[in-house]
Amino acid sequence: MDTNILVQAIISGLLMGGVYALVAVSLNLIFGVMKIINFAHGVFMMLGMYFTYWVSVFLGIHPYLSLLISMSALFVIGFLIQYGLINRIIEAPEHNQLLLTLGIALFLENLALFLWSPNFRMVKVTTLAGAMHAGDLMFSTPRVIAFGAALCMTVFLYLFLMKTSCGKAIRAISQDREGAHVIGIHRKIIYSVAFGIGAACVAAAGTMITPFFYITPTVGMVFVITAFVIVVLGGLGSFWGAFFGALIVGIAESLGEVLLSGSLKQVPIYSIFILTLLLRPKGLFGKKHV
Amino acid sequence: MKKRVKREVNRREFIKGMGALGAAVTFSGFPRLAHSAEEVKFGVVEPLTGPLAPLGLSDRRGYEQAVDEINAAGGIKSLGGARLRIMLGDSEGKPEVGMAETEKHIQRGAVAVMGAFQSAVVFATTQVAEKYKTPFIVGVGVAESITQRGFKYTFRPIATDAWHIRDEYEYLAYIQKKKGVKIKTIGIFYEDTLWGQSSAKAWKKLAAEKGYSIVADLPYPHATSDVTGVISKLKAANPDVAMTVAYISDAILVTKTMKDLDFNTQAIIGMGGGHQDDAYIRTIGKLAEYVSVCENWENDLKIPGVKEANENFLKRNGVEMDCVASMCYTCVYVLKDALERAVSTDRERLRDALAKTHLKPGEKGNIQPSSIIFEEAGQNKDARTVIAQIQNGKRRSIFPPEFAASTPIWPMPKWKDRK
């Protein structure tokens, strides 16, 4: 095997890992705070991609410029879904919450099929497209940008959770629901804000990949299954666990792609996943008491 | 108050009526086949709802156009101008539903049934038709084994999946002769479910027979997030020609990655699926240029009737005729031809007439690029495919040369030489 191909695989895996990170970190935020497994996460990503698509088609602007629009739109959608729907069943058994988020996902996905048809679309970009070459190595420009954006976004999110009072309230509520309630944190609002932020982050992931990925109502599934694996791998509720877990999975997947063939490329990911569950059930970066 | 009108038939009237009817039958002969107002019904079974609905719709348009054309031109002449009537059945994309629909059509008097888009459904529906001794004309459904079961009532005018691959190699032979180039190495990359795997097997078998060497054999999972690894391996192998089968999502991603990695080769030849989809060109625009695809039909073929059928289709539906619509269209004409020769709507006679079908390309509504002559098990032994290349944002037929509207651009320009 050519070393060039291996290095190329590590690079593209790392870049893809950045995109996975953004999906997984936001999924983990929702899980960490509300203990809700959000099956609608992939659908939020898809909605973010469509917002970007329509904004760039109608306004004729570069998809990156629609980032704030798709993020705010998804923040509002996420906030309302949490406020109006999920808050009602937040104390219900977990499988009921699961059914609700799955139901929301099915509804939104089919709505997208109805509104926009299952046709594949792609945002046509001319600037910041293509690839940079260093010797025989290729760095896809939009992927490098997506990776950078994912890194920035993760850092921002981290600072937000650590430094701002809203972030502190989110953390407080994730540590002790009752206690937070007692000291006057408005639980329903904070839940809704956290869910909205999660949705906005995954919308950002959607926006960042539109220059190199196709858009279709079922596109979220491509990423979100992997994101679930990452979240468990990194440790449920662990912020940096999700981030580094994503990079590990990205690299494992692309090395699997060149060393094994076809669907076997998933084998390294799931091997790591199973080993983690066996040897370190709380995840690579998980705390003892999640 | 509503006035109730009693309309009873008393015995006297009944006897009178029957007497008149009896006299009519006696004097005019039994109103069997040669009656001008007669209708000949046939059934179609297509995925009209469900995920394949858009393609089922295309099939339906093909059938309906042929029926309308035939009826407007005077129906089935040997049956006294009997009109064709289509009975629609929805398979929902499921074999068991397809079977039920086929049975329903047959019980309602269909002389023949057509369909059913998916090979899995065709497998089931042809069994029902065989049981009821009713001809089944396969519109779309390319699995080779459909016509390897020795069925007497199954007829397939189009080429099987294996023949697509045979024709790809014929195209390579043609190019080498025409352009004076040497093609030795082939890279194959394919989605790794049944479709891709069986194609790969056929590619490898024929490559060995014809003296090509497969230098890259690269399966990939469908709907994956990244194909950089696959394409970098393909690039490292540097094949003269790359052949693939891909669904549209993967075809889009692969083509973009090829550009990013600056992968150049003499030709990229897809097979049906994603590369045959207009959305492939619409979605990636210029990146799709020069990519070739092996398919059953193209709407610019130089065959009598293609232009008219395509124009009529465009007028009726607002879109150009596609490959699957053309195949269904042809099936109706195959039925018409057989009915003319059978001079009967008896299914057994119709079967015998179908078995003796001999239609040249362009003859009596056969707009396919080959003659239609069924062998024992119902496969059209002359069936062949078309190779098209995307030129100026449209698929143009380039092979076989006798029907092609355009000529191959060979080799594909390198990425850096394109605008």
C-alpha cells in the first residue's frame, strides 16, 4: 500500500471527523442536559442544508453566508419543538420520549419529501470550491473550511457553557434538575434554549457541508447514525469526548476505506465501539457518574 | 314528493326481448371478435405509489401514449379496428401486491399483462401469468434469471443486466478500432449490494475472456459520507478506463471527489442508475460532462419513430421521453403486432403470435435499438443497449454507431484542461 494513500486517508478522515464532531457535540448537548435521545437530529441537519440551499438560490449568495440564517431558523424550530412538545413529556419514561423525537423526525422528513421532492440537489459554488494540493496530497477546500468552522463552533459552545450565565444554568440543570429548580432556574426555558442551540449547531454542520455534499430529505441519516456511535464512544454527556470521538471515528473510517473494502470500512469504527463498551463502558472520556 | 317510476320487466316483455336478441345473434353472427366497438383490454402492474412512484409514472405515460396512438390510428385492424384499453394496477413496489394485481387483471379479462419495473416484482407477477396461461410482457426488469426459467408466457423485449456489460466491452472494442487507441487496464468501482456485486462478477469474467486486466476492484457502501479513499486507490491504479455502477447519491459524490483528487482517465462508463438520471446532470452541472453511461435507450437515437414518439411525449407530459417510458411504449406495440397476427383475443393464440414476433428497429412502433425476436424462454435474443455520453449538459447516444446521434469524445479531457 502506497503511504501516500494512507496519509491522504488520514487527512480526509480528520476533515470528515470535524463535520461528525459538530453533529455529535450538539447531539451530546441535548442528551447531556435533558437525557433525551434526539432522533430528529439528522432531520435538523437536513433542514439546515435546505435553508442554505434556498437562501443561496434565491439571494444568490455563497452558502457560507447563509450560516447565520440557517442557525437562527433552526434555533427557533428547536426551541419551539422543545417548548411545545418535548417539555410535556420530559418526566415520562424514556421510551416515550424516544417515540416523540422519532415521530418528529418522521413528520419533518416526510414534510420535506412533500415540499421539495426526493430529488437530489447541490449548491453550485465557484469560490472557495475545489481542492488545494500539497505534493500528491489533496486538501478539499470546503472540507478544510468545514473542519475549521467545526473547531471554532465547538470552542464557542464550550466557552458559552463555561462562562455565560445561560451556559451555567444549562450545566446546573444537567447536573441536578431539582436543585436547579430550587435555586430559581426556569427549567422549561433553559431546556428549550439548550435544544435550540443543539439544533442550531447541527444546522451549522449542514450548512458547512453543502458545498461538497448533496441535499435530499433523507441525507441526515448518513451522518446521524455515526454521530450516535461517536456520542457513546466519547462518553454520554462528555463534551470533549464527543469532539475527539468524532475525529477518531473519522480517521478510523477512512483508514478502513483504503485498507478494507466496501462496507467493511465500517468495521474499524464498530470494533473500536464494541471494545470501548466492553473495556470502558462509560466511554473514552466519560466521567464515572454520567 | 318524488314520483316513483316503476320499471319492471314482465314475462311478456322478457320473452320479446330475448327473441329479438336471439334473432340478432342469428342474423349477425355471434358478436365475438370482429365487432367494431370491441375493446381489447390489457393490464399493467407498475409501482404507481411508494418510493418508485416517479419511475412508475414514467412507465405509465409510455403505455398510455402508445395506446392512444394506436387507437387514434384505427385500433387493431385485424380485429375490426378494436380499441386497446389499458387497466392500471399499482404494485406499490411489492412483489405480493404485484401478484394480486396481476391476478385481478387476468380475471377481469386482460389478454396480456405488462410491467413491473422491479425485477423482484417481475419474478412474482410472471409466475402468476404463467399459472393462468396469460402472456406477460416485461416492460422494465433486467435481472437475467427472469427469462432463464423456461416460462412459456413471459416475453422480454429489452436487454438483461449481463448484456449491458457485454455491450460495454463491445464499445471498448469499437473505440480501439475507431480511435486507434490501446485499452488494456480497467478499474471498476461499484456499490457493494447485489447490483454492484453481480456487475463486478460479470466485468471480471468478461475482462478475462477479452484480455483486459482489472487493475482496481473497488466496492464501496451505498450512501456513504466520503469516497476519498476509494478514488485515491483508483487514481493510484491509473486504469485506462473506469467502469462503475452507482446510485445517484454516490455518483454525485464520486464525481466531485474525482475532480478534487484530479483523477483522469480515458473514459468513465456508468451503467443505468445514477448516471442515467437527469438529476445527475442537473445537480453537478459541468462536472458531469464527458461521463458515459450504458443504458437501454436514449431519446436522440436515429431510429424511425423515436423523434416522433419523443415529441409526442414532450407535448403530452412536458418532459422528454426517458428510457423506461420508451420500453413500455414499445411493449404496447409488441402486443399490438401480435394481436394483428393472432386475429384473436384468445390468450393461447396471442402467446403463439408473440413467440413469432419479428420486428426490426423502427418497424411498427419498435423504437428500441434492436430487432425483437423472442427465443424459447421469452428473452429477445437480439436486444442490445446504447452507450450515451454527457455532452453539453445532455446525454447523447454515441454507440452503436448505426443509431447514434453523436460521436464519442475520447479520451475525456483532463480536469485541468477543462474550462
